[in-house]
Amino acid sequence: MSILVERPEADYAAMSFEQLPLAPGFAMPTAHAMAWMSQLAYETRDEAKVRRIAQLWTLDQVEVLHEPALSTLPLANTHGVIARKDGHCIIAFAGTDPADIMNWITDFYLGHLRSDIHQGFCDAAAAVWPQVGGEIRRSMDAGETLVVTGHSLGAAIALATLDRAHQELSLDKAEVYVFGCPRVGRAPFRARYNAAFGGQTYRLVYGDDIGPTVPPSEFGFHHVGRLLTCQRGGRFQAAELSPGVESDDPLADVGVFGGIRLRLLGLLDTARSPSSRQDLLGRLSELLSPSLGDHLPDRYIAASAPPDAAD
């Protein structure tokens, strides 16, 4: 990971797991906590920092994931953290590091055109499966509630991991919060995943985030889970969570040329995506095109925060 996706350690004091209702079913406080957990997954370059933050948040048994992806492509890295809290096992995967070209290759490597799941995401999940699969099995045996989260590429890895856990470990219960998640698989994957986890998968999309528009639906890829959106500069509202798993938004059903046109227009938009970060990198991120700025994890953290919270 690089400084582009890391945050000053003092920023993490804005989050607290004390009094957090980690209960089954969607809750905005849990969504906010999982947005922060997804951010923490970006900090694996400095394990001591991760452990200090975990101690601040009163999390237990923290483990760091950072393994090379097992792929025919040049090696990329899969990063994340595993922690426990009050009978819950929380697994958070890191997303795309803008400074790591291999992460972008993972994002866009679709694999075999007849495969029902995006090969890059599948390979990235496989890189840490021995460790993650073992922790999921341990969680199941202990009767813990499994909570899985991730932002961007990390969100896609989370879904690919759950799909594998369902097939190999017979996992059928998990609370899943994903932020700026790409489309992970084609129709067979979508049907299989939604049958197991769709009702408990909460897919948050902020503003005009470009991440959830890829891979294009025109290539046969689909979203899973229940969609919750908010406008740029706004906040997510629990009451607006979709009751079903049918939505393939954003940018679904517009046709291949219409989709390309809208994506290009989004990159050229001169509007600004406001950042909640007060450091220099946060300010500089507002110079990005809004479709890229809206994809950054700090936007999701701010948009899921309680109304009286600064971040």
C-alpha cells in the first residue's frame, strides 16, 4: 500500500467500536464502522500502526493479510485485516491502490469469457484463502457472527471470498458491507451468491463513483446484494436501502456505446468531489474528476457517519 490510500493515524480516533450494535441486519452505525474497517485494511504496510489502531478501537486478535496473488499475471498483492469483537469475526479487504499498477490489472483482468466470475477478483481472493478460509471455519465452529467488508477491489475480493466459502465450507450466513463494489460475476454467480447472501449484503454507492460501473453490464457482469445510494455531499439513509437484490445500477441497461459515453463524460466533469480529510492528500483529491473522487474511501466514511460526526 502507498500513502495515497493511507491516512494519518490521528484520523482513526474519530471511530469507536464501544457501544456499537454489531447485530444482524443493516444498521448505519455498523456501515460506518465497516467503512472505517475497510480504510484500516489499507494500512497493512505498517503492521504496528494497524495494531495500535485496533487497540484504540478495542478490537481483539488482529491479523494482517498481505500475500501475492496466485495468478498467471505478474504478481499483485492482496491486503486486509481480520479482527474479533464481542463474538464477531470481522474480515476487511483493501481496495485498489492507485500507485500499484498490478492492482489495476487485477481490476480489469476478466479472465475466460465463459467464466461465471471475474478472474482477477477470484485470483486475489485465492491469494489469502488458506488464512481467510481457516478463520472463517474457526468462526463457524465458534458460532461467531461473520462480518465481511471491503472497498473497491477489496469489496470484490470480499464477495469472491464468500462465494468460495459457501461452496467449500457450506457457509450460508454473513453480514456483508461493501463500498464502491465493482460487478464480480455473471448470471450463474449472481444467482448463486444472492441465494446464499444477497439479503444480508449491503452495497453502498456514493455519488457518481465510477467503481461500480465496471466491468460493464454489457459484458454479462452483474451486481449482487441490496443497493443503497446517496448523492455527492449527502449521507446514506438506512430507509433507502433496497428491499430486494434485483438492481444492477449504476449505469445498467444503457447499451455499450451509451455506457462508454457516460463513463467518459464522468471523467471529464468539472464538478468537485468534496473530501472530509483535512490533510494535504485529502485536499488534493478534490482535484480529481468527481467520478474518481467519489470512489475514494473517505467519501464513504463521511457519508455513513452520524449527522453530528465530523468524519
